[in-house]
Amino acid sequence: MKKILSLFLLLAVFCSCSKPRADLVVYNAKIYTVNDKFDVVEAMAIKDGKILSLGKSAAIRGQYEAKEELDAQGKAIYPGFIDAHAHFFGYGQSLQTADLRNTNSWDEVLDRLSEFAKTHPDGWLTGRGWDQNDWPDKQFPTREKLDKLFPNRPVLLERIDGHAAIANDIALSEAGITKSFTLTGGDIVEKDGKLTGLLIDNAVELVASKVPSPDAIQAKKMLLDAQKNCFAVGLTTIDDCGLDYDAVEFIEKLQADKSLKMRLYVMLADAEKNFEYLFKRGAIKTDRLNVRAFKVYADGALGSRGACLLHPYTDMPKKSGFLLSDIKHFQEVAQKINQHNFQMCTHAIGDSANRSILKIYNEVLKGKNDKRWRIEHAQVVAPSDFDLFGKTNVIPSVQPTHATSDMYWAADRLGHERIKGAYAYKQLMAQNGWIPLGTDFPVEQINPMLTFYAATIRKDSKDYPSGGFQMENALTPEEALRGMTIWAAKANFEEKEKGSLEVGKLADFVLMDQDIMKAAPHQILDNKVLKTYLNGEKVYEK
């Protein structure tokens, strides 16, 4: 009997001394929790994809028995970066097409396209990324040289923002476009009675709809290539703005077989089939997929002069841009989305487009609320309209690299007075006290460090302009980091599960080479992700 009692006592002592188990303990780190107090800690313990505890390295290591430990060697750790406005599916697709970014002339575009065609000899020839504002003459291209190079192969080359494109003769013929005609929210550009091949806004889709969709094998490769690149820059959640429901169902299949791990917040495109689908099915929510929003387009882009302005463009006095649908459409869509309790997210660039949509939002939402309706870009806002965001808690979802990409020519489009209300992130943030940040990739690059740099420094990589671009609207480093993490999560109704490193939240985090909160400007741009973790699982290592 005494032996049995002694055995029980030994077991009791053993059990009382054993530590709780963790899957991973991270220590010797500078962990920016991005909690309400913006606390910085040394260590954290993780189990089953969530954070168990945070604190001092010695305390956390002493408290938990870990399957794996990570010595961060004093380097900085941040919550996984969230891109609040991007096109993940479109980015994957762009990786399979000709890359026309950073070209210095139309001839350079054609040279790149010709090289791309050598390794992609069949079917439609597509590409994206040209920007006439980067060329010496800043003029839109025309199709003559395309027709000579590719007389028997349809070609469609989209401008960097996707709101304009150039098509060759055979591509126009495939779309049934033999002459210019009037359409709502778009232009088929003609000169001297001939089609130039230039398509603006809704006209682009007339030709793009004829490009064959990728098959399942191609689509899977697109998304997995995109995921690989995004993990490498520390992205763990991406808002994909404007998909059709069949793309969502494809994403679900890839996530179910665990090949696609990226967390996605998907906005369905403004189309009746998508409304019917989601209203019938209801909001979709898993730990990796969230679908509860609709993406609507109010106008086009500033660079292609499709943005809808209250007054004409300074550099083209006969043009003011246009809305992509009549105002009744936006009113009906807003009412419908509100009745079914979903989120409305509307692309609005010009001050007229912003005013039109904000007024509709204010009429439908009727005062303070927590529906978190969003204006995507909020790029040019009239001084008298800023308060329309705060009156009904409308979220301005902005992309800081748009400011540093457009700053060379934006004043030419808007004039020196009107540009003061453009890219006004600090002023927009003041409306609700927070602001989510994104990139709009593949319009811009995917790297969140460029977002942080543009938001805080407001210069290009060559240190231009010397005093920064409209620095009164620069964000502080803390504000920028919050905009890329917890505020981006909040814009998606996900702030209780991600966006900060706190007990009970998802263990999505990034180990960086440099501490961006203390780094010099050039160090921010050169900063590298060393490791990316999603759900406590390492998904990238440099």
C-alpha cells in the first residue's frame, strides 16, 4: 500500500512540474504587437495556429515546452501584413502575360512584347503595365505598329491601371468593333475617322471579354505563383477586389486541398449573377476565406483621364471624365446591398465620383453605423466633401504608392489648387480615426515596404521631391504600420482574429531584416523579409 501511495505522489509531482506544450516559441525578438497600446515584447508562444502568450524571453521559454524554438536574434517581428486593396487573381494572371511596367517608350513596349511572343507563340497576346505618362511625349499609343508586328494574332495590352488598353486590328475585329460608337462609361477612340486601337474604361471589356479564360491547371499555377511571391514580401491576407463567384468557388477548392494557404478577403464584382449567388448562399467565412462584400466601379483612373471630375482637366479643358454607370445604378445597388446587410466597396478616383458615391452612402446609411462601407482609393476629394466620410463612418481605403507614382504629373491633370485634396491620407484618416492601406497590385508592386515608405516619407526611391510630396498628409510610422495590419483587418471585420499579435489571435507574423519603425529611409526600401509565418506555420524563408 505504501508503495502505491509513493507511486501516486511521484506521479503527482511529475505532473505538477511538467510544462504546458507549445508548437512554437519565438524569443530574443522585438515583437511589435500593434495592440491598442502598441506594446513591444520579446517573445511569444504559439499553439494550434494561435498565440498562447507574450512577454519576456526568459519567462516564455521557462513557461512552455516547445516543439520548435525560433531565436529571432534581436530582429523585429510584425503582424502579418494585410493588403487592404489588391487584385490577387489578376496579379497571378499578370505573371503569365507580358510585363510592360517601367517602359520608357512605346517602342520599348513593342520590343518587350516581341520577346515575350517568342516564348508564347500561340493564341492571344496579352500584356499589362505601360504608362504613357512615363514616356517623353506622354501621348497614348496607336495600333499601327502593332498591326505590322502581329497582323494575324490578336493583341490586347492594358495600361498599368487597367482602365485603358491598346488593341490591334484583329483583336478589334474579334470583338466586332469596326468603328467608334457611344457607350456608357467608356470611349472607343477614333482619329481622322479611323480606330486608333485605344480603349478607355468600359470599352476595354469589349475586347478583354474575347480573351480565352485560363483553364483549371493554368488558374492554379497563377494563384500559387502569386501566393509564393506574396509570402516572400510578408503578406498573409489580401483583399481581392472584384471577382466573380466562380473564381471564389475555385479558390475554395484550392484552399480545401491545402495548396492555397493565403488568407483572402474577396469582394464580388458588381454583376447580377454575383448578387444572386451571395444573397442566396450568404456570407462565406472560414479562417482563410471571407466573402461578404461587393466591389463597384464609379469611374476610371486619373492617368487615363477617366476619373470623373467636378471641373475639366487642367491639361485637357474639354474633358471631365465620366461615371461608369448612370447614377440610378449606384443608388439601386447601394439599396440592395444594404437590405441584405453586405459591405459596399466603391472605386472612386475623381472628386465628382467621390461626391456622388458619398452622397448615396450618406442617404442609405443614415448616420453613424458599423457597416464599414468603403470608398476604394478616395483619390481626389473636394474640400467640402471630406466630412461625408465621417458622418456615416465611411472607410477611405487608400494606396500610398499611388501618390508617389502619380506625383510627377497629377498637378498637370488637376491644377495646383485641386491637387491639395488629392492623396490626402492624413485628412482622410482624421474622419474616423483610422485608415486601411493597400497597393492595388498589380497596378503597383506587391511589396508592403513600398506602402510604408510612400505613406511616411512620400518620396520616390531617388529621394524626390526633396521635401516630400504634400507632407501635411504623410502618416506617422505607427499609423502606417497600423494601416497595413490592424486597421486593414478592421476594414474586413477581422480585427478580433488578426492584424495584431495578441493572445488568442492567429499566429500570422513576419520576421524582418530591419526595424522599419527605426530605420532610415533607404533601409526601409532595402528591407527584406527573412521569414513569414501563417497560422504558426513557416510559409517563407529567405
